[in-house]
Amino acid sequence: MNPLAIGIDLGGTRIKAALVRRDEGFVVEQACDTEGVHGPDHVLDRIADLIRSIAAKAPDETVHGVGIGAPGAINWERTSVVQPPNLPGWGVVNLREALQRRLGKRLPVFVENDANLAGLGSAHYGRGRPYPSFIMITLGTGVGGAIIHDRTIFRGTTGAAGEIGHMTINFAGDIDRYGIAGSIEAYLGQKYLSRYGRHKLLTRPESAIHDMAGQDLQDLTPLMLYEAACRGDEPAREILGWAGHKLGVMLGACINLLDIRKVVVGGGLSAAGDFIIDAARKSVREYVIPDHRDAIEIARETLGNEAGMLGAAHLVFQFLDEKAGKSPA
Amino acid sequence: MNPLAIGIDLGGTRIKAALVRRDEGFVVEQACDTEGVHGPDHVLDRIADLIRSIAAKAPDETVHGVGIGAPGAINWERTSVVQPPNLPGWGVVNLREALQRRLGKRLPVFVENDANLAGLGSAHYGRGRPYPSFIMITLGTGVGGAIIHDRTIFRGTTGAAGEIGHMTINFAGDIDRYGIAGSIEAYLGQKYLSRYGRHKLLTRPESAIHDMAGQDLQDLTPLMLYEAACRGDEPAREILGWAGHKLGVMLGACINLLDIRKVVVGGGLSAAGDFIIDAARKSVREYVIPDHRDAIEIARETLGNEAGMLGAAHLVFQFLDEKAGKSPA
């Protein structure tokens, strides 16, 4: 059996959907604006429309269910989002019920945290395929993470495991948006890395960033650092290397705790790939016990932001396997 | 069925064994000197003698197997110790084969890391019983740890998960015996905490420790700090509180990653319990994401070092369950 499912990425500005065939991945993709300003009911109507529209592209086949990725907390049953940070004003919304009501049938619907789905998508369709277990890191506005264990999401006690971005690596460091001192997000989050870059570059007039980032480097972004680094800008490379060092420190702590030595790095900033990752590969060895130094691999996700939709659809395939009594892998 | 098994604690100076009945715990205990200086074969003979001797105390009943706890690395199959740090000169020793040969029968034998077994013992016989999943911390000469998930040991990829003591909380901190900067062991390990206490107290002449720890406080130990703290010594309490703060920082990182919010603290230094643990309860809240602040519990193990032998015997009961097709819990 090579079933079809729909994977959805519920973003703050766009809702993206993909029809996914288990063994091949994407069949077709479609998207619309979220229009979150009109409130949950309006957005739910739009998701239902998108599901109908994309399901219609497989007229002769059953679509077995819908997986939905959203940032923030998800309940254990995978039915509801809990105050998704990209949709202000939403409380707890049971997406399964709301969509089943709109679609007029008991189509299986599963909701999961977007970083977890990036990991699950990577595990089954992306760079994570060779690894039964790995740590997923997503570098974007913030730093997200997931633990993939035996090709499934390690969920912890309430479904909220994998908050890697808020693990501290320096208890006396700067605080992040959750008030946690020295978390990896307080080094690699877009705002924090930009600020560090600005301060470092103010006294490095030779950097090309000065021509890119406006007055006093106020407009500096991590992507500018990446672009400059690609063109050989030494100060930009140093800054990305500094960030990669911190990433490696944090991965070392994770590897000691989990004994999972494979890492996949995704998200927008992962484009800055090797400048960050090479430094992480070096520092991680300094922060793991000697027995763990071997067999560490830090790889870059190749799927881009698509990984999440594939992971979302895979939740449905996993459900079909469980129903059929197969092991989750 | 309420079967019997033998749990063994393979220490550097003593080998301790217990006959354990599944539903009741300890039936009888026995111990002998390790005499490790005579090499592996001699120690294996002594373990076999101890097994025969303690099994003879249940003449009319089957002993279903032997679990053995040892420090350091264990192979995935749970047959062998790999260079146990308390038995210098041992390489990889297959305890299962060696003991089956000596005992002349195919008695099930399982080896596991001692901190993991302290966790498993706590999960089934100790303070961890109310918690399906929890983080075990053992405070002794070093800092050990284990992840108990769904009442079993989370083993990672090679069986070496739970090296919590070497997770860094300060990438620029002092290095531990594995060369890892700012690991929790570099704060709470016996040597490190003693040194910190010494430096702090040299300018605190009012502390009672000056009468306990010899010239220039050279003989200071964490247990002295605990004893003085119990008698109301303020400087000693401050030092243990400092240590507890660091413990909480590290637990915060673990809780963010695992979403496992229950913690059991065991090991010799856990006697210093509330002075350390109260501070950890406070600081842990500062180092977890807001959603994780609730439902955190940090409890003290009540079994003492016995927990490991009970966990060792439980490996056998778990094996019996798996053979019978039951879930591991």
C-alpha cells in the first residue's frame, strides 16, 4: 500500500499544504494566506477549503488523513494547538474537531509541533533517513529542536520534548525571550546573532557588511553574514564560527544526555551551513565524554522548510501503521 | 508469579549481592571483598561463589537470573563491562559468558551501568515509583544520571545515555576529569565542591568547618559541609545552596530537552539533601520554558545505595516480562 495524506504547515502569514504519497513524497503543493486577523473560525474555514481543494487533485484515491504542523505547544492527543505564538489571540483550539466538523467526515487529523515535524520529515524523506535516531535542530528566527528516536518523535511526558533552543550553555549569559540565561537561542536566535555581529563589526571597517547593513549596521541580519562569508569576508566568517562553536557546545550536552550522536540541522539559517556547522563539528568534541567523540555526525537538511509538511503527512502514515499493528518505523 | 532474582553491585572494593523477590524487594543480602588486584578471573570466581552462596538461601525456589551493576560503559547487549573505571586493568569482560561458564548453566545474566540501575531500582522500589518517567541523579564522588522513561531505562543508541554529570552549564567553566568545561560534575563532584568550599571558607573564620577540616581546610569534604549545615553553620549552607543552584540549572536544561519534569536525587551526597535540593528547586524554574515550570518535582531517594541492587534484579524481572510478551512496565 502506498497511501496518500495531506501535510499542512500552519504559518502566521501563509498556510501551506501538500498532498504526499508515502513512498514518493510530494505529489502537489498549494498555499493560501492565513488571514489570521479575522480570528480562528476564519482560519479554520481556510484550512478546510485548502484540504478540499488539494484532495480534489486525487479524485480517484482515498486521502487517509491530515497532519498539521504549528509552532508552540500541542496537547498529548495531537488534536489541539495551545496558544500558537504565530496566531495571537488563539487559546486552545481543537483542530481535529473543527476540521472534521467542516469537512463533514471523520477524517483522521493530527497536530504536532513544527520542529518535531521537521525532524519526522527529515527522518523519512530527508537527510535523517540513514539515522534511526538523531537530534534535529532548526535555525531560524529562534532555535527549534526535536529528538527523533527509532524513527519516531520522542515526546516526553506531555508532548513538549525537544525544546533544545532554550537549554542553557552558560547560566550567567544573556537571557532569551523566555528569561532563560545563556540558552542557545540567546546566541543563535536571529535577533541575538545580529546584535553580536553588529557589536563585533563596528570596529572591523574592512568587513563588506558595512555596505550591506545600513547606518551603524542597524539592519544587519544573519543572512547578510552568510552572504558576506560566502564572498570571503573574514569577519563574517569569524562571527558565524563563533555561533557554530555555541551550537557544538549545546549538541555536546544533548549527546551526553541522550547518547544520540547524529544531528541534522535545518531551518532558514542552515543555509549558512558550513560556516556554522564546521565550527560546531569541532567544538562538540570538546563537550562530550571521550566514549561519545566517535561516530558524531552533524549534517545539513536538504529539504528546506518542506520537511515539516512531509513530517505532517507522515503522522497519518504512522497512524495507519499503528492501526495495522506494525511497528512505528 | 512473584519470582526471585539476584542483584549485584560490582564495586572496586566490595561486591554486594542481594536476593530479591519481585513484589517485596530484598530477601537477604551478602557481600565480599572484590580483591580486584588479583585480576578479572579471580573477581569472576568470587562473583560466582557469591551467586551460589546467596542462591542457596532459597533452596526450594528457582532463581531466575542475575543482574549486575558496574560503573562506566556497558555494551548494548548488556553482556559485558567495558573498562570499568573501578577495576583498573580490565578491558572488555563478558560477564554473562564468564559467569555462565562458572555456574555451569545458562542462567540469564545482565550487566548495566550503576547509575542506570539506581534509576531502575528507584522506579520500581524507591522514590521514583509514583513517576512513570523521571530523571535520576546520583551525587557521589562524581555525578551520575539516568533517564527513566515509561519505567524503563532510556538507553540511547549504544546504551550509554544518561551522562548527565558531564553536560555543560557553562562552556567557559572549569574542566572536569573528561576535559569538559563547566560540566555539572565540575561544580558538584566531590573534589570540585570541596575545593570551592575551601576557597569560600578561608575568609569565613566564623564557620565551624575550620575545626573539622584541618590545616588550611585541606581535609574538607562535602559531608563536612552537610554536617555543619545541619548544625546551622551559615557559610556551609551558602556553599551547598550554591551547589544546588547549579544542579537546578542543569536539570532545567534536561527538562527542556526531555519534557520529563520529575527528578529523583540519590547517591551519598543526597544526604545533604534539602540544603542542595531546595536551592535546585528554586533555580530550575529560571532555566525551563514557562510551560514547563509547573509540575516540576525534585525528590530525594530514600533507598540509599541499595537502589542499584534492586534495579539489577529488576533487569531479570523485565526479561521475564519480555519473554512472556508483556509490556516492559
